[in-house]
Amino acid sequence: MELPKFRRPKEDNGSSSSSPNLYVANCGPAVGISHRTIAAVFGGFGLVKGVHAADETGARVIVCFSEESSARAALEALHGRLCPLLGGRTLHIRYSIIRPSISHPNDSVSVSLSASELDIPGLFLLHDFVNAKEEEDLLMEVDARPWSNLAKRRVQHYGYEFCYQTRNVNTKHQLGELPSFVSHVVDRISMFPNAEDVADASLDQLTVNEYPPGVGLSPHIDTHSAFEGLIFSLSLAGPCIMEFRRYPEGTWHKCPSSVDLKMENSVNDSNYLRRVIYLPPRSMLLLSGEARYAWHHYIPHHKIDMVKDSAIRRGPRRVSFTFRKVRTDPCQCKFPHYCDSQR
């Protein structure tokens, strides 16, 4: 999603930072105030050229006036004061200035609703893989069991424990069989259409992730030597978008945990392909073949995602069930540049 090229200046308000554009916090769709309502209220101070999201939180906007004097009048009247016409909220306003333009062809990418639109071999998405009652039962089962806390999310492991430091599993330490409450999901996976080898999948590892609002997942490829070629991810409770990135051959890294942060924050690196898909609750995503072995997958750290011009809030939490088969032999995939077994 491409954001308006404005930013809030670091300096305090004053003539040196005066601008026809205002950065307005505590105001936006995430707090129940539409851009149209914001434009109408600020329009009382002069002609409003547009109202834009300031970031991806949905609670901060940029109000663009035609005249600098109109912005000054609005700031003086509304900053730090309760605004009855905007939900009685106290607005925090600063001048906003144009951000230097950065040439980056991949700044904006559309969000697809189906896997076929992405043209990534081996990627499949089925909507309503479970029904609402099954979703409720699955969440109830995991909530009755203990969670392990990571830095920003909670997890549960079944079958084998995943070690985040090494991005691998200890095949000599099996926790037991997959729990009975997912048996109907596993059975249904075997009938997953349009994908090879699914019927023969013998899944033995399950990771349950709980994501609070605004928490995502850094770009990564599931370690080739850890898991075989089919990865299934069931989304429950809340929606999100997932981005896929295909980096040029030769960019495999032995220590992905340290590289992920660099990849995630490298806004000037346009040397990769990007595809984005919307994952609604109760949908099942399958990564196989090229999608599993050669594309990084990534969940942006958003509270609100823009999907087909609609702002979709992630909800109080999102819970994913990721099913995999632990690998016992070295990987012999067709993508050696991304394969730790073949490097």
C-alpha cells in the first residue's frame, strides 16, 4: 500500500515548519471517523484538497488544505482541544511537510483475493476451509492449553517443537502425536484440490501462533532441511494480508533471523518480486513447490490492511494453525540457491 508522501517534522510548530498540510493524530477510520467527516469538519477553515491515511494504523491522517492560512487556522482552533464534531476526541495536530521522493517501483502492490491471481507456482488458497462452529471449537481447544510467550506473540507446538534460534526442529525429540482436536482438519487436508502429493501428506508437526493486533511475521522461507514440501496454514479469528517476495538467486542466507530484519526494513531494496494476498478467517493456505521453497512469506506489522480500497481491521487477535511434515533426510529440491541442505 502506497502512503501519501508527507511526514511530520521533528521541530515544534512555528513559522519555520508552517505548511498547508496537517498531521492529525487520534483521528481516522480506526477510531470511527471517516475521511469524509474529517474533510467536512476541517473544511470549515478553508478548502480541503484531500484527507489521506498518515500511516497504517488508521488513527492518524494528513489533511491537505489549498492555503497555508487555512491549515494555520485549523491547527490553532483544534490542536489539543476536544472536538465534538469528531467524536469528542482530543486532536493532536502538527504541520506535515512533503517527504523527499524515493524512486521505488515496488512501493505499491495490489492485494489479491485468490492465489491464482498471484501467479506463484505451488500456492493455493481455499476460503471457508472450516466453518464458524469448527473455528470456535479449535480456538477453545488451544485456549484451554498452555501458551509459550515469544517477544510479540504466543505459540503452541505439537508433534515436534520448533526452535526459533536455529529455525529447525530436533527430530530426536518428539512431543507426541498431533492432538485429536485437529484430526478432522488433517483429514480434510488430504482432499485439498489442485495440488500434487497432498493425498500422501503425512503431517506430524503443528505450530499454533497467536498474533495480537499490529503484530506480523518477518520475511522468511521455512528452512528446507527442517520440513518437507507441503506447508498448510489455517487462519482463524482475524484476517491479515500475506506478502510473498522472490529474491534473485544467490541471496540465500545461513542466518535468516538476522537477515529478516534487514529485509523487512530495507525500503530502498527493489531487487525482488512482490505479490500480496488477503487471508480471511477460516481460510487454508498451501505452500508447495516454488511457493514453499523459493518465495519468502511475510505478514506486515499492520493493524489495518488496505484490500481493494477497503480498510480491513485485523481484529483483537489472529490465530494460525501451521501443519508441516518434519524432514529426516537432506532436502533435494529444485531450488538449490535457497536450500540450506545444498549450500
